[in-house]
Amino acid sequence: MAMGQLIRVVQTKMPGLSAQQIGSDLLEFSRATGAARGVLAVCAQLRADRITLRVKLAAEVADGCRADLLVLLRTVRALNDNCRIDVEPASAGTGSDIWSELSMRATPMSMQREATLMAELDKLTQLARALQAELPDHQRAPDLSKIYEPMRDVLEPVHPLAQTSADVAEWARVSVDFLMGGATLALALSDDNLSVMDYALAALAAAGWDRQVTLGRLMVPAVNARGVLEIASKAPGIVVVPASRVSLGSNVYELGSETRSLLSVLASSGRAAIFHGSLAELQAAFGGGQGGGGDPLRPVLRNVPSVAFQELVRFAVAAAGRRHGGIPPAIEEQLAADAHQALDAAQPAERERLLPLVAGRLVRAWSRGGKPSVDALAGYVGNLRAARETLGGICSRPRARRGEEVQERFARVLASPALLDRFREQLVGQDDPLTEFVARLRAECLTRPLHQPLRLCLEGPPASGKSSSVALLADLLDIPLVNIDAASMNDSYTASAQLLGSGRGIVGSHQAGRLEVVARHHRGAVVEVSDLDHAVPSVRSALADLFLQVLETGEAQSATGTMFGCCNLLFAFTMNLPGNRDQELRKHLGFVTRPTPDDIRSDVASEIRHLLSAAFLSRVGSPILFEPLSSRALAAILERAMVSAVRTASERMHLNVADVVCADQVGDAVLSARELDASCSGARGLLELGRSLATEALLALLRHTPDLSGRVVRVTCGPACTLALEASSDPHISDPHISDPHISDPHISDPHISDPRISGLSRSNHS
């Protein structure tokens, strides 16, 4: 068989291999890039009358690497008897190469033998691809272990991250720029979360690898300033030191001097270093000691960005697998999915803390040829979550933070420029309070710490739209609305049992309290706490103390002793002062001028401080004052109620009217005819009145005009200022002064005024 014929056969079945003939009896084929799947190289040698083909299937397989040998054996079984598999040390000395050897007669090469050879090469290509799919991905920096071999007892290399998000990559790039200038970095987390910190260091290692900089993490349990300098001077890359392992051994008066000396020597020698840990640990080590100051460039403080939990899980599984020789990509995906499912029920801060242990257990079980069952893994996670007690007492739980999805929704809706217009379109007569209401919501969602729930206090006379504002807010956010009526609770035990559940052994103790149930909602919720100032003193005191804890720490303790987070909630405290004090504070007596808004606000705050406490008022902030509705506002509410009632009744009777409009001053005329006092006419009463009048008028219209299809119904005043409806065939008749309750807003599910959340109407006499 001619070598030219062999070159044609190999390049036909294995495209991408370039041939090089060495002498008359040796051919070598190689691929330009080793990252391609399939055969990596071919060596053909002519010996006597036989040709031996050696096919390279995989290169640089790490020592101790596990693969699914069943896949290999199934493929090898289909090969010719003349084909065998060899494992030889790789040329780089970091692992092994896998070769397949095929021997055949050199001549004659008939068409049938050529077809047989092509079929065997096809099988080898399939074998190579199957094998490479079961081997761990090629490491981005395969020489790291060799680079750090001389200092393996002190430093371990930080392996670069293969891929990350754009935000983390940009953060890593800027951080490496500081390191390239010789600046020492301090990487800070709100709490010392190993998973997030390891991910951040891997991202830094990836950015550094592109600029020929490596990272080595300190392995010794403790090191002083002299030890840090010695290790940094001998390390092949940048030393990464956990702040918890820095042992300076100084008193508080000398600590600042020693840390400044350490950072100064590092800077003068051009040797950068990275210190990492929680913000408290870094402050303890580099805060300058008692009365000390600091230089913002020694070290440069870099807050670690947030990382999506799904990316964090994959990284943790891959890092755990590296200790066992690597994991095949398919197995890595499967183990990551199992870890994500096992930790899904835990809170974000808790699951990030437990992730390394769960990933380590899964990888260790896989490396031994097994896999824990779903129940066993769930039990293991449950035991980890239940572990709280230490030799130093009960450990402090990491604070849960508001979910990313919840915070994103809050920011998108509450910071929208159109939010105020939406409230004003739906609520009548409260332009100034609504302006303050929207401004407070924006400040809360954009500046409130993520471990604390959002909160605000709405105060005003009954039927002024406080509860309606809160309900419309829940609709716009598209999250549940829960009402806690403090005035309906008879005693403090009832209040505690309703909100926090009952202790063990008591009837109903298996059920969680209302506050715990709503706090578990993954999308967040709006909680309206109404009439707290009308509750009996014992309930008022108990609830005030409870919400002091919830608003400050973002957590509450159930009756069974477990803690649950409330950071996904938005609390709205709606109240009016007892004893008709709202009206009294807004009146002027004798020749005294009418009180200013600042005077009213000060008096209201004083009343709330007296009823509850100064601490409670400081938590909820200055109350947003809703004013009594004017006669014109009440008339507008009545007009909206009548229009919406006619439209709703028409839809339910399948009348298919084109539109419902209202003439000018209809509400004023109806209120005047019935002699309703604007100061005492509640919005709920106007809602019921509008429904009743609209129903009677619509039925009267249907008696003489039964077919309203395609016609415009006009609400007008009849004889003696009664309500009357007129039908017109002109669909263009409309009134520019009409407040149409149909607002094109995808967040509002029901535009009818029959829903008090949209009408601006009160839902209770006290709200």
C-alpha cells in the first residue's frame, strides 16, 4: 500500500489532520488545536509488510482522573480484534495520553480493504469523541500545579474560572489592574462566605492568567507579618491570605503600626498581596487599631460582587471534583442539579454557606462509584441546617437578604417615572399625599438595607384612601396583599398566636403563623397592618415590640423558636387617631389660624409616639398624612362608582355597550339632592350608593331601550336630581371631564371600581 493512498484515506475520514512524512516508512498526522473533539493525532509506521496505525484519542489525562469506563468498553467492543488501547505518559509529564493501535497488511490495498479501513477509522473517531466527553474539560491553566510544586506545603494554586458573568469579569479586570500596579487588595464580603469568595478568587485568577499573573492561596493555619513577607517574596505569583489567618500578636495600640509597616514593605518591594474575609475580619486586621486611621490605597478595599446561585453551584461542584481528578461535564451538570435542588428550600445566605459541604459530599460519593439518594441528601441538608450550637454557644445565623427577583421587581416598579401618574389616575383628591407616598417608596426600595423589609406609615381620617393606596401598590407590584387588623385581636396571646403560631402541644401548633406564611412567599408580599392605634393596650404594646424587631433585624421568631426572614416584605402601617383626633388636629379654634401641614404632622407624630413609642415611630419614619376628602373629590368618587357599576352590570348582562360616559356635575347634584355631608360620607357608602343608583337607572333604561349593542350609555341627572341613563347611537359622544376607570395598565387585574383597591375607596371605617 502506498503512503499516498494512506494519507488520502486518513484525511478523508479524519478532516483537520495535517500530514507530515518523516522518511519513507513513517507518517505523522496532527491537529492544529488540541481543543477539537475527535482524534487528536495519528502515527503510521511501515514495518516489513505491515502498517501499524497509532491513533491518539485523548491527551493529558490527569492522574487519578475518573471516567465512565462503561462508555469506553462499549465502544471498544465494536472495534476489530486487531485494535487495542494503550495508556502512555504524556510528554508534558502532567498525566497520560490514550492511544489506540491498529495493525494491517500493507499490500495489496483493494477497494474492499480500503472501505474496511475507513470503517475502522470511523469507529476510532467515535471512540475518541465518547472518551473525551467522559473526561474532565481541559484545564485553562494546566501548568499551575507544576508552577507551585516547590511551595506546595505553603501555597495551593487558585485555578482560573472558565466562564463568568460580565459584571464579575469587569470587577476582576479592575482588581487585577490594581495588582499589576503593586497595590495590595482587601476582598470583603458582608459575611465570610467561602463559596462566594472562592468564586471571586477564581474570577481574579482567570483575569490574571490572561496577563501572566497567577494566584496562590496560603495553606498554613496562621502567619505573622514576617511570614507574609517571606512567602510573598518566594511565591511564583500573588499570595492570597485569609484575614482570619493573619496573626499579628500586637495589642490594640501597636496593631495599626504593624499593619502599616506590613503594607508599606509590600508596596516598596513591589510585591502585591490579597487579603480576604468578612468586613469585620478585615477591619480587625487592617482597621488601624484603637484610634488609628487608614490609607484607601493600603490596602485597596474591593467588595465582592453578588453571584447567581446557579453559577455558584457549578463552580462548587467543579472545585470539589478537582480534588478527585476532575469530573466529566455530563456528571458535573447532574451533580450541580442535585445540589441546587437539595439547597433550594434554604434561604440565600444559608444555602451559600452550606454549598461547599453539599457539593463535597456529592462528589465524594460519585468518586466512590455511588450517589446519595434524594432522601439521603435531603436529610443531610436538614442536619446541616439544624446545626446551630457551638462550644461558644449558639452561633449567629447569617442575615438573609432580599431576593434578587424581589428587589429587581421593587426597583423596576417603584422607581418608574410613571408610578405617581398611575396612583393619581386611580385615587381621587390626594395628590400631595400620593406624591410623598411615591417618593417614600422609591427611597425605601433603592436605599433600604437588603436584610430589612420596606416600611412606611399612612395616617389620616377614615375614608381618605390609605388602604386603597396600599392595595393598589400590591396590584402594581403583582404580589399578594395581606391585611393584619390589630383592632380585631382581643389580647396579646391571640395576636402572637395569629402572627407567629402557637407553641408545641397547643391545638393548631402544627400551623405556621400568618406572618411566617407570608414571609415565605418567594415573590414578596405587601402586609398592611391596620388600626394598630385602635388595638387594646396589651395588643398594641406586644405588636409594637414585635415589629420593632422585625423592622430592625429583618427576622422574627416563631412560637416554636425557629427564625424566619421578613426581608422580602413591604409593611404599610395604616392608622387614624382615636377619639376623632384627626379632625380636631386639622381645625382652627376661635381666632387661631388654620394649622399648617408641619403643625399637623408634628401633632400626629406626637400622638403616635404617645400611643406606641418613640422607637416604633423612628423605625417606620414620619407618617404620610392623608387629608379628608373634599366635596368635589367625593362627587368624583361617586361618578366613578356609577360609571363602573353601569359598565360592570352591562358586561354581566351581555349588553355589549360601546362605552359608558358621565355628564358634568352629576355627582355634585346627587350629593346635594340627598344632603350628604362631605365630612361624614364615607367612600364605602358612596360606592354602595353609586351601585344602587346605577342598577336602578340601567334597568329603567332597558325597559324602553332593550337593545344597547354598540351604543354609548350616558349617565345624567334626571328629574329632581335623580340618576338617569341615556343611550346614543353615536360612539364618538364622550365627555372630556369624565374620569374613565379603565386605565391601560398591565399590572392592574380588574379596572372596575367595584374593587375598592382601584377605586380609591376605603375598605374599613378606620382606614
